Amino acid sequence: MNDTKLRQDILDELDFTPGIDANDVGVAVENGIVTITGHVANYPQKSTVERVVSRIKGVRGIAEELEVRFAGTNGNADDEIARRAVESMKWNVVVPDENLQVKVQRGWVTLTGTVDWNFEKNSAEHAVRGLHGVLGVSNMIQIRARATPDNVKKRIEDSLKRNAELEASGIRVNVIGSKVTLEGKVKAWSERRLVEDAAWATPGVSSVVDHLGIA
């Protein structure tokens, strides 16, 4: 797919996405690498734009330079954002909030602490990123290393084979301790996410290194 066609596909999809004003988003494409510029009204919209672009066929990489511009400033003080972030995580039943800390500096939230599972780490970020006043989130939460099952490599490979959207033969999985390294080729940026998710969902995995390329 040529860059001009890919750019138009992205613009069309953004225009079709509810809650996104495509007129405020700029898209440039060079050799399949997409640069997103412009501004959105909040952090969830920023995440939505990136997610929409990542699933378009032909996207090989993304440089996201979107700016968050809030309509108002009330309730944006760092201490107020921190308070609401703590409360939001407390109300999320899958987030072990007693093991997590929140730091806010000029609207940017940093999460630290430890959890047992990657979905808990992602849930903590999801709980705070939609709060009014949040410009962005740095998720520094660590996943506790646990005893790694002997067949963790096979579990990941079997999971990839079961996924009809993936060509598992082009993917190599290496496991050292609780660290998983992914190598090989996939057909699209969205497939890369699927492979990462399969690795993270396997018991015993505490870190995933993604060296996958886009064919």
C-alpha cells in the first residue's frame, strides 16, 4: 500500500470514529510510518486516536505527537488530580491499590508500585487516564516475578497457534526466567499487539521484550 492511500484510509477511519474531531488531527505517512499531530480534548481521545491508527492495515510504526487541550481549568490542580486518581483506583475491583502510588506533576500522572498481573497494571492506568485534567500517564508499575512454569514457552506458542488472526509460524518465542522475548514478523501493527497480549496472559511472565517486525 502506498503512503497516500494509507494516509487517506487513516483519515477516513478517524472521521468515522465517534468522539474524535478528525479536523483537529494531522496525519503524515512516510514508508508506512505514521506521524500523528494536532490536538484532542482529553487523554482518552488521545488513546483512541492511537488505537484507531494502529489497527489500519499497512501501518508499520507510529510517532504520536498529539497535544491534549482542555476546554477549562477547574479541578486541574495536581493535588486534586492525585486525590481523584487514588479514589478511582480504589473503586476499580481488579486494581490492588494498596500496593500502588500516584504522583502528579503539571497534569502528568506517574504510577509506581507492584502487582501480580499485567492486566492489573493496565487496569490501574485505565482507571486514571480518563480523569479530567490528566495530560498523560507514565505507567511505571512493576510486575512481581513469580515461579515460571516449565512449559511457559509452549503455552505462548500454543496460544498463538489458536489465534486465527495470526500466522504463528513466523513468530519466535524465547524465554529466560520470567522474561519473554518475541522475534520474527507479523503482517500488521495490530497483530503485534495480539502477540504481546498472548505473552502477557501466560502465567509466570513478568516482562515482555517485543522485537517483532512488520512484514
